[in-house]
Amino acid sequence: MVLYTTPFSNSCLSALHAVSWYLIFPCYWLLDQLLALFTPAPCQKNQLLCLVLFMPIYLGFLVASLPFAFLGFLFWCPLQCARRPYVYSRLEDKGPAGGGALLREWKGTGPGKSFCFATANVCLLPESLARHNNVYKTQVRAKEIGHRIRNGASRPQIKIYIDSPTNTSISAASFSSLVSPQGDGTARPVPGSIKRTASVDYKGNSGRHPSDEAANGPASGDPMDCGGPENACIVRIAGEEGGRHPEADDPSAAAAAAGGQARDGAAAGGPRGQTPNHSRRDGDSGSLGSRSASKESLVKARAAAGLDSGGSGEPGATHGKAPAHKASVVKKVAARKRRHPDEAFDHEISAFFPANLDFLCLQEVFDKRAATKLKHQLHGYFEHIVYDVGVYGCQGCCCCRRCCEAHCCFKCFNSGLFFASRYPVMDAAYHCYTNGKGVDSLASKGALFLKVQVGSTPQDQRIVGYITCTHLHAPEEDSAVRCEQLDMLLEWLADFRKSTSSSSTANPEELVAFDVVCGDLNFDNCSSDDKLEQQHSLFTRYKDPCRLGPGTMLDQDGINDEDVSSPENLQKVLESEEGRREYLAFPISKTSGAGQKGRKDVLKGNGRRIDYMLYAEEGLCPDWKAEVEEFSFITQLSGLTDHLPVAMRLMVSTGDEEA
């Protein structure tokens, strides 16, 4: 299958489309700004004054632009029949972290490999529509969202080893900041008990404010202390010869030991880049065993093995100039407490997107200019991007064979789906749901199917994975519509896997490592009115690893409150049941008419989780097994969207583990 790198098959059609859009755009922009005046932004203090000043101006220019827009529309509309359903963009990275290098890392042997996925609804609508969700400045948000995701995913990981005659493994780890070495030379996180991942602060010569670092992570141009192919910081904690470490039972002792090593290294005048920095800051946790610690840290330093810093390496330079790293709290695996007894593992609330994020699926990237800004930002980390997914005009007009009804509606917006990957994209396909109703049918909501290559065996067999990104019908009362769309999704996915599989002699049989479905499904796991969707066969073919996790839909009225204005603040709020009940959206019964407050008391603060990350345990390579190591709810996009991003790290075991 050929990937489409341009919207049209030849340059003449592309040029004609560009001219027609230039004629339409002034009218489109003026209408958007005019409608936005009637929904003031939170920072807009005097709505009446803005209406009086700007409404006549926008209205006058809008009327003047109508003839040009009409002329452009006459050309634009027929061209949509020849438009391709998506655009694939590749920014080749020949460095050690590029796609080619990633493919050489895994040969399908050894203990396996982990892959990290994330999904988020980013609400990049035209300004007039975005303000109804209490978010504004779509173009600015698009750039900031890309900046935060890129810096969160590309920040260094921290490896913590315990040197012991009997145990050299990592005691516990959060997948968003801690990894362990594997037999095949790759690094992957260890399933741990961390409930919270605090921000990693980089405070050095860049002059950036700590609050900016908490939101965005380290700037791409800031000096880093960590190097290596996985961009990892390594900390070694010495143990006793008896094989048991006092730090293993006493987390405070572990912190003291790490701090002592840092001070000893500085006092000894070690080589450059090995002088740890441990300056205690406000909000640091005094007890590493605390579940609700605000900014826990085992090590806040550049540590001894393998770090190369831009600092002076002298003891006096440890304050003010050298970066300070904050890592997640480290606890004993044996002593971990699960948040819910029915869960197979612990989920966490993280202030950052997971480090070394491999695949990103976004929804509601409807605005084309915002999609371009987002693409430019994310290309700094992701080599492969699929964007501008969907159809326009009358392309969505068709007959739904299931209900024998004609659904003919002009598509004003694309699907809003957006995909980014560090691994090469082999095939892609898009299908538009044919049963949209009402206002929701103005967007070409559908499903984007992707096949990616993640490795190759010594026998030149490709190791591939399948990823599906979708966005279902929104109105809460249309459960039957969503169920029908889920039926379409499963049918299309089966067809896509069949059409893209390769088993001929010329093309050796491919090994499937994973099959993941994610997106905004617009129904939750706690509403009695969503039982029809909750019982769909999708959840028998694909596993939902965190059915009891917190909600992912924020209460739109509280998005801009100071209490949740930063990733760390939102993280703290969501860790408490009272905070979740205050700032998460909750279902309102359509039958009883009960208010949201009453529903909150019944649901005990879980909230509506409508953003899903599902994976298949069947249909993979024989003897291979996919298991979820960590599941995370991310607050790094606080103030930029009304949804919480969700991340999952999936470990693919090959069955070659040593006994």
C-alpha cells in the first residue's frame, strides 16, 4: 500500500485547491471570529466593549469577502472528490534515536520489548467552537500542546540500580521516568507500584521558570546531563555484602544514601559531569514512602556513572547553575498497595507524558492550521506523522446498509484524527462512519488504521504492530449509533489486517507484536445509560486494562481554575477523591433527571472515562504475549484541553526469557 504524502495526486490539483482555499479562508476566518465574540474567553473582561468595537468590523469585512468565498467554493467542493483521505509526513532522523536505529534494536529474540502508547483529545476546534468547551486561542494551544508533548516524551529517563551480590535489579520504577536494562540491550520499565510521577525540574543556565518546566518539561535546547541512546541518567546505590540493602526496607535511608553519595562525590572533586546536585526545594517529600507526596525524589542530582554535565564540577557550583533532576518516588515492590483490588496493576497520575513515547494518537485536531503547527512541533521527536485525516464536502454522503437509510450530509470538518510514531508506518487506511446524526455528522468522524514496523528477525521477517485511532459519535443519548459504529470498527479492522498481511514466498510472513485500539469513544464505564456500549463485543476481543481508573473528562467550568492551572496542581487535585469530585465531569442520568452533584455522591469521585486504550491478547505471533506494565493518566496538558491524556506501556514477551 502506498502512503499518501500529498492531498492530491498531481500538482495541478494541489495548486487549484490552494487557490480556492485562499479565496474561502478570509470569509471562514471572519465568520469564526465574529461568532467567537458571543462566547467570551476567560481572560476577556469586557465582552460588551468587544462586541461594540469588533462586531461591525468583522461583519463589514465578512460581507465583502462573500463573493470571493463563493467563487472559491465552486472550485473547492468538486476537488474534494479527488482528495486523498490523509497526508503522511516523514522527517527523516538519521541519528541514534531515528526510526532506522529503532528497527535494528529488536530482532524478536531475548526477553522481549516494551512499547509506549498515548492518546488524547486536544480540542483543536475553530475558535468559536472551542470556546464552548471553555478553551480558547486554538492556534496558540496547538503549538503549546506539541511543545509539551515533545518535551515530556524526550526528557531523560533515570535508571536506578542497586549494587548487591544477590540482587542487581531495580527495586521499583515508574515507566514515565525509570527503566531497567534487558537482555537484548534495550531498556524498558519495570512494573512498579508508583502511584504518582512528579515533575522533573531542569533549572540551570536557561533561565526558565520552574513552573514552565513543570508544564513543558526540559526545553529541547537546554543543556542535558544525560546521554546515551536511550537518553538515560544512571544512579547506582551500593548494597551490603549480605545481599540485603538497608535502603530496601527504609526508603528514607535510600534517599540519605543517594544524597550522601552525591555529597561525597562533590567533596572528592570527581571528574566533570559527576558532581551531583541535591538542593532541597519547597514541596519535596520528606518521606519516600508517602503515597501522596508532592515532589518525591530519591535523587535530584547528576549522578556518578556515565553522566556528562555542562556544570563546572566543583562543589561550589552545585547551586544555581547545574540542573537538578527530580525523579519519581521509589518504593518496595513487595509492599505496594493497589488502588483497586480488581486491577491487574497500579495506574498512576503523571505530570508528564511518558519518556520514550513511541506512538501518539490524537482526536479533535479539526483546525487545519492548528494541525500544521502541531505537526511542526511533534516532528522534533516523532519521525512519522499522519494528519489531515478525513473527507470534506459531499464525500461522506452514502447509504448505510445496516439501517437502509441514506445519510447525506455535507462535511465541514475532517475526522480530527492525528497520529505520530517513532517507528516507520507501513500502511494506513481511513474509513468514515456512515451513520452520523445531527451536528456531529458535520465532521467526518471515523477510524484511522495503521500498520507499523517495530523490528525484524535474523531471518528478515518483519515484526509489525497494528494501531487503530478512532472518535465515536458524541451525543450521550445516541447509544445505538455508537454501538453501530463499534460494529463498523471491528469489521474494518479485520479487513485492514487481512488486506495488509503478507505471507507469500517473496515477502516472508510477518510477526505481529501488538494490536492496539485507542481514542475518544464518548461513553464511560460508570454510567448506567451506557450499558449498551459497555457490553459491546469490542471488550471481549480487546482488553481494557484500567476499567476502574479515574475519569478522563474534565469539568469544563473548572478548567481554568488556579487550583488546576499547572500539571502539578492538577496532578495533586486528581490524587484525592474530593479533588476528582470537584474537577472531573460526571454522568447525568437521562432517566432520573438527577443533577451532577447527586451522581458524584454515588460514584465516589471516579468520573467519566471516555478516552480508552485497549489491546488484544490474541491474533499475535504464536508464543508471544502482550502484557501491560503501566497505565498512566497525564496532567501535562492542563489548561489546554478538557480531556486527560492516557498512556500505556505494553510489554511484548517472546517466550525466550531465561528461566
